[in-house]
Amino acid sequence: MRPAPPAVKKPRSSAVGLLIKQWRERRRLSQLSLAVDAEISTRHLSFIETGRSQPSREMVLLLARALDVPPRGRNDLLAAAGYAPVYRETALDAPQMSEVRRALDFTLRQQEPFPGLVVDGHWNLLMSNQGAQRLMARFVSPEDLAAVGGRPNAMRLFYHPRGMRPYIVNWEATAAALIQWLHRDLARGVGDDETRRLLEELLSYPDVPQKWRSLDLDVTRCRSWPSRCARTTST
């Protein structure tokens, strides 16, 4: 009776290895291309992705730079590898951000009488100038704002039927371009679960075209906030 052959041990899956592989595939890079960019061997990269090798903190950051991973994603990679995050996210209203708030306030005042907004990475409204406040007050009543609901959000106010949408003459053309910001953020890994929830909410509004549900690289991007792209009706 022949002895059974020894079982082949499969390498344990690695959380950081899987994340690195996902980022590489998202960037449409082969292992060879990424290895060349990071100046490491394809064998080493393969071992990292499959969990056969535990990357050092420096190696995680090196691969993150080669993959152009945004700061939040780099923190996720470091945490998956067992290292402390290096990028800090500080709220705008924090005491240490007073100089930043002062600079933003100056910029908003220079924008007068035209509308000016400060939004975060999820399009939540953080600051606005008097021009923006006058524009909103002219078209959107307090009752309408209550109907929009949720935290004040520039995208939500633009897409919601009780927001600015009824007063924008070229709403569909502008909205088609703006929604691609969210699709692109998710495709590039900049977006997160909150970005995805916002996108799903906007797509659930009435009369939103089905074709807006997917990334469309051919759609012309509106590079400025809607006040530069949209035309409002007069009241």
C-alpha cells in the first residue's frame, strides 16, 4: 500500500495582499507592470498578493504610491498589513484648522456676488458665501429644504425634485455630467460606502435616466460646480 502524498499547503490569504491585487486590477496593471513601476521583482509582488510574504511598512507605501492609491486607501492598506495609519483626516471645524477656515472664507468672499461653496469629499456643504445663500433662498424654500432632508449636500440639492432641479433649464445635460464624478470616484477608489450610498440615492430619484447608472467615460465632465455649468430660470 503506497503512502498518501503529502498535502500541499496553500498560502494563507492576506488581507493586504488581496487589497493590493484589487488596486492593481482597478488600475488595469499586470503584475509585471506594477513590479517595474515599484522596482521590485514580480516574484516578490506575487508572494505579497498571495500571502506568502508579509510586506514591510515601507513596501506597502511603495506599492501604494506606484498604484496612485489615495490617502484614505493607503491607510486601509497599512491597517490590513498590521501597521498604524499615517494620514490623518481633520474636521474643518477643528481648532487647528482655523487658518484653513480663514483662507477659505477669504476665497468665498472674493467670489461675491457669484455663488461659492466649500464641500467635502462626499459633497456635503461645509461653507458657503452670501451669493450662494441668496441663490438658494430665491429658489428653494425652507419647506423644500426639509423635504430634501439629510445633511446639506450639494449633489442632493442639485438632483432632488424639491431642490434646484426644477429651476435649471439644462438640468439633464448638467446632471448627466455631474453624476460621473461619483462614478469616477468609485472607479478610482477615491469613493467609499458613503459615496456609493449617495450615488444610489440620486439614481433613485424620479425620472433619472437608466443610462446614468454606469460609468460613461464619453460624457463631458462639468469641471466647475453647477453654478458654472447650469442655467437657472428667472423668477
